[in-house]
Amino acid sequence: MRILFFGDVYGRVGREVLARRIGPLVKETGADAVIVNGENAAGGKGITAQICRELFALGVDVITLGNHAWDKREIATYIDEEPRLIRPLNYPPGTPGGGSYVVRREGRPALAVVQVQGRVYSPQLLEDPFRAVEGEVERLRQSTPIIVVDCHADATSEKQAMGWFLDGQVSAVIGTHTHVQTADEVVLPGGTAYITDVGMCGPWVSVIGAERELALERFLTQLPVRLEAAKGPAVLCAVLLEVDDRTGRATDIRRIFEREVATEPLASLFGRW
């Protein structure tokens, strides 16, 4: 099985570049399934039901969320109606939605997708992601050996630890959240594909997707400046996973990085900065 996993979709620019490239990339790679992290798809914070429907219409099989899962109130209701939209598994009991989903298509092996959220630097009081995912993976392996884990976390150490913790138990551990693609993709000794962060689909003339002037003002003044999604040329980040259908072991992981050429001089895009 070949699986495309697209990094955090950020705002309109991210949605538009995904809409333009998802079809060609599926065709070029021969992907059997598509996973997208969509927690920043609505203006850089959260996701709406309409955006979810648009992403599913593009051929996305599963949308994962993260720490911005509940930024749009409607999602708390919609997520209970749409199992293909998943939030971190280690949220407290009683939280709307689920933390995993199994994609089943005729003629193809089943694919399980799980998401957990890290606790290092997190202001949210979450359950232990390691223990939570351990039990869920054991349950899902009764249905399919092909399991992809979205580890949504700040700390590279926590994501690397998750990769080693699950090596040999899942097909892939894909890091999300920091929006910057890392160059450490590898198939670990037990057959688990790993990358610390898959990156972002969004505006690259930005600070991780936000307007750079506003981000700089926040850093320089330490005032609570409200960030807004940037505009301009896009970057698209993803990984292509190849997995043995029978064993669930990954045989390859390949980074995809596409950056649009600016249609105006960089000097005018960057301004004084």
C-alpha cells in the first residue's frame, strides 16, 4: 500500500495548494490512501465542517486535528457525525469524537489512522500519549497490520521517543504541529517509517503560516498580537509511505517538498524584514 500524508494545512493558501496538487500527486505516486492534518485549515486556527467536506471531496480519506481541534465550536458536534475526522486519542474521557479511524475500501487492505498529542510544552492537561496509543494499537492490530500514527507535538524528543516506542508495532509515526519539514525520514529497524515533522501546506512567506509582520511584532514587543494567516506563494509538504500489505511494515518513506515560485519580486514580498 502507498499512503500520502500531507502536513498541516494552513488557511486558504494551504487549502488551495492542496486542491491543486492532491490529484496530480495521487496519480504520480499511485497512492492508495490520503491522510491530511487539517487543524489549521480555517484561517490558521481550527477547521469547519464545510472545509472538512471540501477536503473529503478532494479524495482525502482521514483528517487529523491537534491542539486547535476545538477552535471552531461547530466541530464539537460535527466530529461525532463524521468518524473520518479524528482528534488526539489522549483527550480526557467524554471528549467529542474519536482518536482513530479504520479506512476500508473494496479490493484494498484496511488502513488504521491514529492521532495522539504530546504533553511537553502543552498547556492542555492530556492523558499519557504513550500508554493511550499502546492500548489503541493493540486493539487496531486485530483489524489490520497497517497503522499510521500522527504524533502531534512540540518537542522533537517526544516525537522521536514515540517513534522508538512504536517501532515494529505500527507502519509509521508521522510528526505534525511545528509546520517545518524535518530531514530525518527513516525506516526504523522494526519496520516503522518515521519523520519528526512532515511540514506544512500553506504560505511560505510567513512565520509557520502566519503573517510575518504580526509574528515579529509579537516577538519584539511581547504583546498579545492577534496572528492572521499569511497570503502569497505556497509550500506543500507531505510524505509518501510504502507499506507491505501483509506485515504492515514500511519499506520506504519519501519526503515531498514543493514551493511555488513567487509571482512578484521577493523584496516586495518581504518588505523591510
